Amino acid sequence: MAILKTYDDGNRLEDVMKMVITITPTDTPFMSGIKKKKANNTWHQWPRDVLTTRQDNAVVEGNTFATATHTPPTRSGNVTQIFEKSIDVSSTERWVKQAGIDNMYDYEKNKKIKEISTDVEHALLRGSLNTGNNSVARRLAGVLNYISTNISAVASGTKLTESFFCGMLQLCWNAGGNPNEVYVGGFLKRVISSYTAGSTRNVDSDDKRLTNAVDVYESDFGLIKTFLCRDMLTGAANCSIIIIENSRWAMAMGEEIHELPKEEVAQTKHGKTGEIRGELTLESLAEEANAQVTGLDQSFN
């Protein structure tokens, strides 16, 4: 050969970037933004009470006391759901040199924790209640299945106009709520961003979720943060939106998401087996303070 070229050189080292690229989204805006509490039973409950309707109240001087009327508190509840991911890495796989990975077991553990986080977000928003039995897993009820008072399943072709949007905010307020957050998919986020009457971005806040992907809408009922959410229903005629009062929701943890200690996980192979597990539920302290719309059209006003 007159000149040695790379095409014929079998001694070249591979050139692999020392970083693993993952495109799968891991954002969990709803779970990250609500309060965290403690659950002490698989059936997690909270008392609810209401005041009498505002009314005219005046009595004559020297009036005889009226017979008291009382309405005792009621209870609402939700079941805890167990979330689990398994890790199983062979002994050989753990010592083989990897591109961008120093320890394959630790890498997989961190990956599974992220996966559980997105599973939890999905359940908190879209979960359907199932109390479970010996062969059926318990499933918590999510936001979309909790909101039942201010719910609108619109006709095909219905668009999210600014007037419609503000009308849903009013329904929350009429029921006693103070809505302050909205969760939507990509298209409805663009629709809301196109509103002109109440759009503003100049708001000081310590909310760590406030990024360039979040708008704040100045409505007649207060400032409304609008969050992009990957678990909202989307489609040509099936877009969904939820409007919430953040303080009315919480995640109650029975068991924090964590790696089980080795004495709880049987090691029966040449390798290392692990389990990531957690158990939690969603508190909905007053579903009437919130609203949802489903079936919206994927087009601008």
C-alpha cells in the first residue's frame, strides 16, 4: 500500500462518548408541586365539613333561642397504591467496562427511580380507584377521576376559548375554591398562551417549577400558573385540561420510594437483584374547588 488509510486499519479503538443520552422525559410538575403528607393506613381518609349557605340573619331584641341545626362532618378517602420496579444485573455485567457507565447496577437503580416517579405522576393525574383484593392491585384515584362537580365533557369540535376558560375558573370560585394552577398538554398550552386579555410573565415567585415553559395568566379570579403536563389527554378531539387550587391536593406517603434492604430481596443468581418500592395515595380535600374539561378540539380559537 502506498499509504495506510483508516479503511484498512483494524487496530483503531472505538470512539464512544462517555455519556448515556436519554430522551425520555422525566418531568413531574403535579407531583413536584403538591404538599407531601403521611399515610398511616391503606385506606387514607380525611374529614370534610361545610358551612350553611350565606343568608339573611337578624333577630328581634329579646328573641327566644331557636332550635339548633347541625350537620356533622363527613369523610372522604383514597387507597394507597404500591409502586415497584425490579433490578437484576449479572455479576459479569457489573465488572465489564461500559461506555459512560461506571456501575451498571447503580445506573439501573437511578433509572428505575426516575421511572417510578413518572409512574406516580401518571397515577396521581389519571389513576382510577380500585380497592383491590388478593389478586387485584389497589389503585388510587387520580385528579381526573376525583373532580366530579365542575366537569365538562364537551361536544366534538369545542375549542378552549378564553371566555370558556374563564367560565371554568368561575365555576371553581362559585363552589368556594380559589383556582391558581392549570395543567394542559402541548397544544392547549399554546392556545392559552395566545390569550391576550390576561397574559403576563412578570411575576415574582419562589415556585421552582416556574420556567420558560410556564405562563401566568392574570384572571378575574387571581393569577393562574399554566403548566405543561405530559399526562393530560391529547388528540384531535380529546384534549383535556384541569384547573386546580393547589392547596386542596396532597400526596400522602405510606412508604417512601426507596431501595429495599438486601435482607428483603432474595439473591438467587450470579448477580445482584434489587427492588425499588413505595406506597402512597392522593388527597383531594375539596374536589369542588377544581374543574376539568375533556374532549376539547385541537385547534385554535
